[in-house]
Amino acid sequence: MYTYLLSIVASSTISYTITRILIPILRAKGFTSIDVHKPNKPTVANMGGIGILISILITYAIIIFLGTSYSLYVKIMTIMAVILIAAILGILDDLKPIKGLSKTFLSIPTIIPIILSAMLNPQIIIVGRPEVPIVGKLRLTIAYWLLLPLAIAGPANAVNMLEVMNGIMPITCSLALIPIIFAQLFLGRMEDIILTTTLLGALLGYLPFNRYPAKIFSGNVGSLLVGAYIGAIAVISRVEAIAVIALMPHLINAFLVISSVGFKERRDISERPVKVGNNGLIYVNPSKHAPITLVRFIVLISGPLKEKDIVKVITYLQICASILALLTIQLYNLKI
């Protein structure tokens, strides 16, 4: 029990402390971005995901130092390898923008550590046997391996696409982790919960600085590593079905964006999905060339909203997705 508490308390405390230290350093080094959804367009420190990464790595180092089982050690090292690859890609993208489709392909290698771990420790990292509610354990061979490259790249890019306003990433991803924890508990994957609570703690420690009005942005380094982390947890714990439901707002947004403008990087899109008025209200961009996004869809239905109100709507959508994922867990008891 103490390891669960240690993972969330340590990661949240370290994340909070490091993020607070990083803000002036990143600003002084010129790592800033414009907050485009505010009328005065303030500059905000960027690449805050570095703090999330460091807090996770330090927390894992503490857990390993205090002693852990070999199976948890393997899973921790696998997760660390996955998020390091994702973080490196994110840092490169923050320093020199990578085209959208190229970034998607470059994020596929994040699955390599899981494949290698499954080959070296097949009794610990089980690939190709996801557990699906009602259906039970599936024995997939060709189909699963064909889809496996997207298991990490998919959520990594989906989380990256939705992180467009203050606080959205840490809020939605924290809420998405809750049903994953319950699924791990329900299926008896007790040590896997430590993997999830470590990320949850890091996000909670980071949130005070990223929520409206944000003092720091996660950058691509943050959103890619968090999305990749969630995908890795889903594969390792074999709760892919629950993760898909929990990440539904991210996946819907990704579908809307890709169906309207393809895999273009947001920097390469000539028209923004929404416009910001001098009064702080966010309006739908009427241009037919503007991409369709979840934010644009929300404003189209509700009318002009302030940024913090849009974040609230997306939070409510995420709560609904997490509740649906929690209800789905109960279906593990049913077999056909």
C-alpha cells in the first residue's frame, strides 16, 4: 500500500517543485509560446513537459532504490524507455517543428520497448492477449500486431492534438487515468496501479501551473509523453478497451481534425478553427478552410464562450467518458 501512496505523493510533489523552478528558467532561455486564446496574446513559458518527465523518472528511481519485484522493475524500465523516446520526439518538435504526418510516423518507434520487453520477458509483458469486457481474453495474432504500432502513437498524437487550451491536458488525462486504475484493480493487476498513480501524481503536481490562466505550457514534449505513457499502460495492463473509452474526447477531436485537414501540423494550417474577440470570447471561424475541432464544434453549438468555459465543457465531456469507462469495467463479469 505504501508504494501506491509513495508513487502519487512523490511524483506530485516533485512535479510541482520542478515545474515551479522551470518557469523562470524557460522564460529566461526564450522557450516561450503565445497564448493565442487570450485577447492580449501573452507569452507563456513552454516545454513544461520536461518537469513531468523528470518527476516521473525521479519517482521511479526512488521506487527501484527502495526495492521492488522483478516484474514491476521490468514494467518500470519499459515505461521509462517509451516516454523517453516520446519526450525526445516532443523536444525536437518544440525546437524545430515536425510535419504532422512525419510526427505520427516518428512516434511509432515508441512501441519498440514494449515489443522488446515482451520478447525478453513474455510472462511479464503479455502482448496480443487484451481483455475485453463481455468477450474476455482475446487471442489475437496478426490483427493485434498490425495495430500494435498505433497503440502508443495513437494516444500520444490524440492527446497532443487536444492540448489547445489552458489545463486541458492534465485535467482530461488525470480523469482518464481513474477508470484505468479501477480496471487494473478489478483485474488484479495490483503492481500496474503504481505505474498509473505515478503519472497521475505528476499531472496533479503540474496542473496548478497549467490551469487557467496558464503560467506554463506542456509543449509537444509533455503531451506526447503523457499520451504515450497512457498507451503503454493500456498495453502492459491489457486494458486497451477501457483506455479507448476513457480517451474518447481526445479520439473524437483527432478524428475531426484528421477528417478535415489531414495530418497537417497546427502551425501549417492557414486558418484557425476559432477566433478570439477583444472581449475575450471565442467565436467560430466561419472560413470553410478552418479545421473542424472539438473546440470549434463546442462553440458552434453553444455560441461564443470564454476559454475557461470551453475547458469546463471539455472537462464535463471527459467526466462522461470516464464514467462510461468505469461502467464498462463491470462488463468484465459478463462472458459470452
